[in-house]
Amino acid sequence: MRALIQRVSSARVIVDGTIAGEIGNGLLVFVCAMKGDTEKESEWLARKIVNLRIFRDDADRMNRSVVDVGGSALIVSQFTLAAETKGNRPGFSTAAPPDEGKRLYEDFSAKVAALGVAVANGVFGADMRVELANDGPVTIWLDMASG
């Protein structure tokens, strides 16, 4: 699985003019299941993100996790994280098929919540508008290879 994580002071997802998910302080997590991914990758990614120390401590250093600061996570499915860009038109053949992608997306969200983080979600497969206030800015790319 791959994820693009942004530390935010607020974020929301709008689908068909309606807010589908919204958080205040926390993490906006764009996530993509890749072909061959299983619950093992979902578990690894959830633990990595929940424990990632990217929030400021009292000395203004990135030394606290989303759990430490009582933050939330807005988790949004984004198959375009699997983009292959050898040419000018991206390909997405390395993304998991939609049924597997949805299952792993839901599994990942449930695992983040089970680790003590309040979770809001986008709508899998929907055309979504994402609004955010990136805090820092702090943006981090994660996948199994970058562990």
C-alpha cells in the first residue's frame, strides 16, 4: 500500500456538494492499495502512520504522533498514487482491482481507528473534492519499500 500523508489543521471531503468526511487537527491520508497487497500491508501502514512523530512538541520539534496530540485522520482512497509515468499519460495497472482496493481501504481505515485515532472517510471510487489547510507544510510519502 502507498500513502501520501499531510499534517493538517483542518480537512474535508465533499462529494456531490455534501461533506462526506471532515476533521480538525490531524492527518489527511491519501491511500492506494497496490496489486498483491494484503491485510499485512494494511496493518504495517496503519501502525506506521499512527506512530509517525510529525507533530510539534513543546520545544517546537516534530516529536509527537497523531495519537499524542489527540488528532484525527481523514482517509481518502486515491488510486492515482499508483501512477506509472514513463510516458506523458499515466497508467494505473499496478493499482489493486477496485474490489480489492475497496476492501483494503476499509481494512486500513478500521485499523487506524482500532489504534486510537478518530477516523473520517472519503467515498471510495467517488469523484471527490478535497479541501485542506496543510500545517507546516508537512507532507510525507510512504509505501512498503520506504518503511
